[in-house]
Amino acid sequence: MTYRVRNIGIAVALAVIAALLTSFYVTNYKRHVQRGEDHVTVLVAKHDIPVGTAGSDAVGMMSATEVPRRSVVPGSISSPDEIKSLVASQETFAGEQITTQRFSSVAQTGIEGQLRGNLRAFQVAGDPNQLLAGTVKDDDHVDLVAAITVHTNGDDVTFSRVVLRDLKVLQAPSGEAVGSKITGGAGQTTSALIAMTDNQAQKFQWILANGDSSSSGAGSWHLQLRPITHATDSPDHLDSVRTVLRDGLSRKALRALGR
């Protein structure tokens, strides 16, 4: 084989390879274009989804639609379950595709992520006994018990009752349990952050402003810890010196009281 024939053969082989590569590229490009034209289902906002909206509530704010695959936004979802346990951390405007990038976990959004509707975060200061410091934990539920003095018929009468029930502790008070060796002395204060409705906060504020104080300096209100499961409530009632003295006594003992 002469040198010239060999060069021609190499050139022909290279041309064939180039033609095959070109054909392969064109075929793949067509497939890519065709795939990009395929329609896929995504969820879009029917109207604005504001920051702080729970994913479970956002379900009613979205609708399914089909868009070309090339138009799908990164992180877009096709099922509400993908954000059901999340909270909107950025606003999604009407018509926009809903993406996981605009939703975060409740832990990432902090206290605000746990509030919705008429729920508020209410910070309460008190002594460790009042706030169950060292006992109550984040996400526990508590009741508010308070004593209130009423001036009636020329006398001051003190009543006690459970004022608010089933309040969620968003942030437990810091400090050791009361009675521990490093617990502070008299006058020690701490605080807790509690979730309650705006109306409940109004009642709690009234108790803080008008509650009685004993001679020892302890406040007239306390939180009481509720069971984790199967919590039940006794019927609401008022207690006074009369009920405290009379409840559970026999008729003979009641006659001795002269009441």
C-alpha cells in the first residue's frame, strides 16, 4: 500500500467517524428537545401564599397544572404531601409554581412557625415555683390557676379557680428544679414563653395585673402541668374559704362549724 492510499483511507475513516458522531449528536439533541416539550404535572398557587402559612393549610391554595418539562422550576412539587409538614418561609405569588425552596420546617422558622390564626406567643415572668422551672419542658401543656379577691358586701372575699386550660409551652423557663442545691434564693425570677389565643392573653394579663400576693411574696397564680396523654378536666368551679372548709366534711362537722 502506497503512502498516498494509506492517507486516503485514514481520511475516509475519519470522515465516517465524524458523520457518525454528528448523527449521534443530532439524534440526542432531537430527543432532548422532544423531552423538553413533554408536559408534566406541577402545583401552582391559586392565590398568594403568605409567609407563615402552614403547608397543611396551603393545600387549599394550590391547583395542579401541566407545563412543558423545560419550564419546571427547580424544587417544584407535584403532591401536597411534599410540604404538608412545612411552613412557608417565603411568599409564593398567584400563578407561581410551588417549590420546596420556599418552605421550611417549623424548627427552622422558630417560634413564629408554631403560631397561626389567633394564637400568640406570650412571655410570662414569675418565680421558679410559679413557672415550674426545671420541671416543665418545651411543648408541654399547662393550666393557669389563680386567686382573685373580690370586694363584696363590705368584705374582701378571695376566690380561686382554673382560669385557663391546655396552654402550650413554647419555651420552658431556664433554671434547675425548685429544691435543687443550686436553686436561687428568695426573689429569683425566670420567664416562660407560652402559646395562647389573643383572648386568653388578655385574661392572663388581668391576672398578672390584679392577682393577690401572699406575705411570703409568692404570686397568686401558678402554672400546673397537664398529663402528656389522656388529659381530662374537672368541672369548672370557684373555691373560697367556705368551700375549702366545708368540702368533704360530715354533717356533724359542718354543724360544728356553725355553717
